Amino acid sequence: MSGIRPTGFLHLGNYFGAVRNYVRMQEEYECFFMVADLHSLTTHPDTKDLKVNVHRVLSENIASGLDPDKVALYCQSHIHETSELYLYLNMLAYQGELEKTVTFKEKVRQHPNNVNAGLLTYPVLQAADIILHRASLVPVGKDQEQHLEMARNYVQRFNHRYGKVFPEPQAFNYGSELIKVPSLDGTGKMSKSENQMATLYLSDDDDLIRKKVMKAKTDSGPTENNSKKPDYIENIFLLMRLVSDEGTIKKFESEYNNCTIRYGDMKKQLAEDMVRFIAPIRQKAMDIRNNESYLKEVMEKGAEKARRSAKATMELVRQAMGLNYY
Ligand code: AMP
């Protein structure tokens, strides 16, 4: 089970941190993937663009290879059971731990005038989304590690107080470690709404991709053989490892190690490899986005599957909590 907020265009971080794993998991597991529209309300209360954004996230997921016939692909707000479970979990979540959450502190800094209770309890809603399907594997990027730890805490508290209903969810990635795709300017991560010129979106056109990659931060090159790479250079290699072939990566690694590397050439190559990777997804997503009736069908079918699973879990929850008086 996993989700993506409809707060903007999907970027390479979403793809490599999350969606790529979804696409592999759909062949091996029963999967629930949702557009987290309720979560987006914590920071984006204006719903004017919400529909367009929900359609965009769905289209970009499908264009990346997610198959709505194999998984439950749905919209968070269509499953009302989530809100009920969220309420129960809120009684097991404590103010102190919520205030210490890294993402909460970050958001308080970014939106000092909108520190709402929904923002504070964001990890509780996320836990409800996951355990509503009694899911145990959660494909997410590295930025979600702490939220998953909190979800396990709520599960432990619930199971301890009311009897074992939920498995403990774990962050999941097919590689050995969770991924963080860095931004092109060497500061922080790629992100939907901040740092837009340093983030590569799946909707960027070819020229914009080239422009962004060519602006990535570099320096005049190493002066000692086999020296350690500064973070911003390591980031460019990391991006290259995501989209370029073995031979290309080896060539630039060895040029770095013997100090003959020309970062201009490296960025040109990276830009072309990015264009080759992103262009077909962008094109496909655009076609899907223009097909509103298909998207409606996808959401209805997804909600039906998710609702079935949610209803079964909530029966167990109410029974365990003793909320069955008749
Ligand atoms: P969000 O964009 O915050 O709704 O996140 C959706 C998914 O993408 C989550 O699983 C995140 O962990 C993942 N994600 C977002 N940004 C990055 C990034 N820069 N690198 C890796 N994963 C990311």
C-alpha cells in the first residue's frame, strides 16, 4: 500500500522512490495505491485545482506502468472508512511525538500561518491509510522512514490495547536501501512544489529537461586522482545511475578518477538519457489525461476494490474495540 499527494506534477523522486516499486510489486502482491487527496488538504486547502491534479497523478502513474486491472488504484477521499480509522488512531497518538516529527517541523517552517491539526496528525492519517488494508509492505522513498516508524507504533499500541488486528507495516524498496533522489542544485531532494528548476518532472518537455540538467551545479573538476566526490557531483552520478547505461557510467567514473572529466559533456549525456527516459512517459500520460471517462472508470473500479478491503478491516476494528453494541 502506498500513496502520492496530488500537489503537483510527479518528478523523478516520486518515480524512483515510489512508482517504480509499485510497478514491480503489482506482479507479486495484492496492491493498493492511492492518490492522497486528503493529505494534500493539510497544506493546499484551495481545492480549485484538485480535480486536475488528481487526474494528473493517476495518469502519470498509469503511464509509468501501473495497471488499474492488477491493483486497486483509487482516490483517498472516496474511502470513508479511512476517516473513521484515523479518528480511532488519533486517540493512540500523542502530541509530543507528533510535534517532533521532522516533516511537521519542516512544514511549520514553510507555512507558519497554517499550522493546522491535520498537519500535526498527518502521520496518523497515513497510518490509517496503510493499515486500513492491513498492509505490511509500503513502497516509499527515504523521506517517509519516520512516518512508517510512527505507523508501527500506532499498530503496536492498538494491538496491545484491543487485541491483534494489524500487521506492522515496513517501508519497502526492491533495492537494498530506500531512495532519495537529490535536487539538481545540490541542496535537498527533488520535490513537487519547491525547487522547481532543480527538479525533473515527468511532464517536462525535452528542452526544459536539457536546460535544467545543464544548470546542475558542478565545479572545475577534481585535481587529485581517485578523490572523494563533493555531494553535488555525487548527485549527478546518482542521477546518471538511474537512467544511463553501464558503459556510460563507467566512462565518466573513470574520467573522474583520472581527473580528465568534463562536466559539460557529462551533463549533456545525462540530459539526453533523461529525455529518452521521460519523453515516452510524458506522452503517454498526456493521452491518458485527455481521456476523462477512462479516468473516472479507473477511480470507480479502484474505489470498489479498496472499499471492500476497508469494510472488512473496520468490522474487525469495531469488534476488537468493543464498539459493537447490537
Ligand atoms: P509525495 O510527493 O510527498 O506525495 O511523495 C510520494 C512518494 O514519493 C513517497 O513515497 C515519497 O517517499 C516519494 N518521494 C518524494 N520525493 C522523493 C525524492 N526526492 N526521492 C525519493 N523518493 C521521493
